[in-house]
Amino acid sequence: MNLNRARGIAALRDTRWIAMASMASIVGLWLVVADEGAAQTQTPAQQKNIEQAKAREAQAKALLAKYTAAPGRDDSEGLLKEPAVRAELQRVVGNQLPKLMQNTNVRGSIAYDGGSLVVSGNAPHKGGEEEGVICVNPYSPGLVEAAIFSRGKITVFAAAEKYEYLSLCVKDWITQVNSGHRDRTTQPKNVSVVRAG
């Protein structure tokens, strides 16, 4: 009986070794295939895309670190002078940039809303009449969207082809401007406020 038991255990050990050897060979094969995949060289276009993505991520982290913490929140002028932001503003807004800068001349601190650094304001002594917003979304390939409210009309500057593709930053600003900013100060009829306990 002990002899049969010993033979059974030996047979079980052999079976385990075969299973382990099979697993090891599969894993080894997978590692070789994975290593060969990693060894493939990327095309110049793929390499360029990877480098651009890394640069955008580094830029995004730097902008967010600098302008979401105090005292950076108060440096809207610095944000707008950042080389990447300035270049994108010029590209997107074009010859309307002086008007946008005039309509955001009186502004507060930088806000962070919907993933965007937000600079909004109005022309001196023209609140409710001449306003503007600049939305800097560090993780968006477009980086900047902007809008001008002038003479009752809103003009949006963005890479988006349709209104629905605009950032929440721009669309929320449009909602506020269209309400005369009342939605921030006057409680809408369908809203009830429950005081915390």
C-alpha cells in the first residue's frame, strides 16, 4: 500500500513538473514575443506623435502647477503671455485678439473650471456690454478657446466645428453672459436650497 502511495505521489509530481514546464514555456514564448514587439522600431511619424504627446503633457502639468496654486491664480497676465498660450491665442483669434484683450482687460483671478484655466472679464466700465473669456485647456490639443461678447452678440473662436464640441468653459460662460449673469446671483424658480444641518 505504501508502495502504491509512493508511486502515486511520484506520478503526481511528474504531472506537476510537466504542467509547470508547459506554463514556463508558454510564458517564455510570450516574453520573447513581447520583447520582439518592443524591439520593433517606430516610424518617424509615430515617434513624432509620441514626442508631441509627451511635450503636451509636460506643458499641461507645468501650466496647471503654476496657475492653479497661489500666487499663480492672480497672474492672468502671465498665463496669457506663456509662449504656447500666446501663440495659440494668436492663431485661433487672429485679428480679433486686440478686441478680446480689451474685453478681458478688467478681470479677476484665474478660475479652474471643467479642466480649463479660465480668464474672463470685461472692458473698462463695460460690464454686461463688452466681455470676453479665454479658456486654456492644457490637455486639449487645441489648448485655447475664446469668446467675445460685444453689442449683444457672442463670437466664439475655437478649433471645434460645432457648438456641441466646445469646452464646458466656453459654453458655461455663454450661459452666464446670455442670462446677464443673473444665474449667479438670482435663484432660479426651479431651484430650492436646503440649509445643511
